[in-house]
Amino acid sequence: MASTARAARKPIKVCVRTRPTANFAQDEIKIDPEQNTIIVDPNIEQPPPGEPNNKQASFKFVYHNVLHNASQETVYQTLTHDVVQDVVNGINGTVMSYGQTGSGKTFTMMGDIANYAHRGVAPRAVAHVFQEVNMRVETAFKITCTYMEIYNEKVFDLLADADAERTADYTIAEEKGGKGVFVRGLTEVVVATEQDALNLLFSGELGRTTAQHKLNRQSNRSHSVFTVYVQQQARSGVSERVISSKLNLVDLAGSERLKKTMEM
């Protein structure tokens, strides 16, 4: 996962979430959450004495956070909470999930919608935004959402009406002092409550492109970007200034090479 905020004081952070499996390579992968490191020792066969050896024996990777077998709540509080808080305070933020098919990207982002404790980053972020909005009674907020999918280098609108065309010639535009960089033409829906935003998130998720391949029979082969736009203005009327920010929640397609998936 990666997260970032617009302010220079908060650069991009790269974090790793790991989980044990039945065939976990215990002897080859050493995970140290305290030091935020992962050491890979592939047990490469050493050449006979006297022969040159140019192969690196082990690899050490250092991250901002390493969360091993962590709960959904721990993942959110550690990696996402501050990004969302900054968005409500007027600073753009992005949370991105990246990894191989089956590694748990979509579970991390969306979670199990049938189990409240296992809800993912996206629904928790939506709840967080509206908790803050509801507490700030002195400020007037306008919250809108867009949801797009990128598949085969084409943009699809996941919030378009089912009977409408979901793909069109969308263009990338920039609005200085407002949305920043955005995709012009996407359906943008005003949401008044947390439930309104969650309905868009879950209905759009159902419309994502799913293609079957060797690694995962229900694998999303597309990138998705759910964006929450936040506009806020003081109710007092003393200032007409409108502060705009946005939160991008990105679930990337599997990072494996397509030739390894043996897609049909």
C-alpha cells in the first residue's frame, strides 16, 4: 500500500501488509514489524569453492510500516487515518493498494461487507469523513463522489446509469484552486450521508470488470479510483473562501505479469 498527502511535510509512504499462508516460506522470508523490514534469503545454491560467485545471497527491504497478520482496524489506523484527517482539513490525499493477485488488495480496500469488523479502508474512510463533517457544525460542507475504472487503457464510469453508456471519450483536465487534476465527464454525485456514499462505493464495485485467469478465478483485471471531493466554507459569512480537497481510494489490478496468468 502507498499513501500520500498534498503537503510537502508528508511525502509518499510505502507500507507492506503481510499474512501467513499454508505454504508460507518461513525459512526464506524474515518479517520484522518492529524494524519495518523484510529480508528475503532465497537459499541460492552456492558454487563450488574457487569458482566466481556474483549472485547476491540475500535481499533486505525497508518500509515505512510492515504490518504482519494485522487486523483491518490496525491497517486503517496505522496507514490511512492521518491521510483522511488531512483531507477533511483541506489537504489532498491518496491511498493506493498494490500487489499480486490473491494477495489481499481488494480485501484491504473494501473488506467483507457482510462483516462490520472486517470492513476495509474505503468504507472506514467514508465513515471517518462524515464523522468529522457532522462534528464541525460551524462549517458548511459539500461532499461529492466519482468512481471510475481503467481497463485496457479505457476509462469507465462506474456511477453511470446501468442503461447508459459507461464508457466515453473522457478527458483529463485541471481545475486550479478546485478539483485539481480530474477526469472530465465522470458522473459526480452529491452525497449527504455516510450511507449515500457507501451505496455508491458498493454499487460501483459490483460493476467492475472481472476476468478469469490461472492465479485467481475471480480476479479484478482493472484499476479503480473512488474519489471523495470535499468542499467547505465557514457558515459565519465572514469569509467567502471555499476550501477544496479530495481523497483518492485506489485499488490497482494484480501486479503479476500477464504471461504468468495464462489468461484466455
